[in-house]
Amino acid sequence: MDITGNTVFIPGATSGIGLALATRLQAAGNTVIIGGRRTDVLERLRAEHGFDAVHIDTTDPASIRRAAAEVIAAHPQLNVLIAMAGIMRIEDWHRTDAFLADAEQTVTTNLLGPIRLIAAFIGQLQSRPDATIVTVSSGLAHTPLRTTPSYNATKAAIHQLSESLRLQLADTSVRVLELVPPAVATELVPGQSSSAAAMPLDQFADETMQLIAAQRDAHEILVENVKLLRFGEVRGDYAQTVEMLNRHAAA
């Protein structure tokens, strides 16, 4: 993916990783359109940063279709979709009544959201001579955290979706780039923004941008902090990595 000269849509960009990437992509010379559910935040970010902004609820298929039509009409040169859609819920599967609603909402947001986003934009992207779908998985797609089974599963699904789409779209102008974050200091779960185990947000975003610029043909963007989780099976220490991750999470 070229680091500049694109028109980029990032739903879920009103905070956290999405907003950090939006500001950096804009500074690198891209036109950035952000999306989110809170219109007051969208308007504030539009005023502060000069983004175009569109209301979108990535759990609602009708909202995705409407937002896609609005973005494409206003930006017919759109060639990059960053399919940011993610929640992370702590679940206890010992009791079905306690975990099921969270599990279903996680699947709807984290898996169906990106699938529906890609479906809404795939025609537009294929019409451009150089286009990219950026998916967002997680180190937990490869090393599971005991307390977040549905999150782990949806991010593993996003990884395989990315791998499969890359093969299927190889005969088109559309590339598929998977962003694989570690734990990053955001409010994805309560307390994570202040966790010593979480990678500082600015550090993550800066390293990500550097890797995208340096690895134009990359399939995955792997900051150094996520490689422990990503390659446990490759190294042959998967069981130890799982044990270490969950021991630290319980501490």
C-alpha cells in the first residue's frame, strides 16, 4: 500500500487506533473520511482536523449501506477502506445467561461488521486502479486470552478472511493488508489505556505507519510488540506463550 495520495475511509475512527491512524494518514498526504456513531464527536473531529465525516453504525447493515453510498458519492476516488470495527468483552462461559449476549454482539461487531463494510465498498474498490482493504485482527487471533473467547475467535476469523480474500482478489486491483495489533493503550476494555502491559498508542501508530511505508507489498503489518503472540506456533513455544499471556493477564 502506498503511504500517500489515497482517499481513505475509516469507520470507527473517533478514538483509539482508528483516530491515531486517521491523523497520521492525513498528515502523510491522504484524504481521510472518518466514520462513527456519535455525531457530536464526528463534528468536533471534522472541525479540529478537517476530516470529512459520516455517521455509521457498523452493527447495522442499513447504516453501512447508507454510509457507503454517501462516502462514494462524495469521494468517487476512494481507494482504501480500513475496516475498523471492534469491541472486546470479558466473558464467563460457565453461565450461558451471562456470556451469550456479549458473545453475539462481539460476533456482530467484529466479524459481520467488517464483512458488511467490505461488501458495501468492494465494487468501488475494484473500480480503482490501485486499491487496498485494510483489515484489523489481533495478536489474540494467534494466542488466546482466557477471558475473551469470542473476541479471540472473531479476530482469528478476520485473519483467515484476510488470507482468503487476498487469494480471491489476486486477479483484481485490490490488495488486502492485515493490521495485527498487540494490546494497545486504548479504552477497548476498561483500564487498558493505563495498563503497563499495553503498547502506548502513539508508539503503535507511528511504528505502524513506518512499516506500511517500508513494506509496500506486505500482507501483514506486525509491530515488534505483537510478534511474541503471532509466532508462538512457528517458534514451537505456543503452550508457553499461552501460559505467559494468561498469567500476566491474571496478575
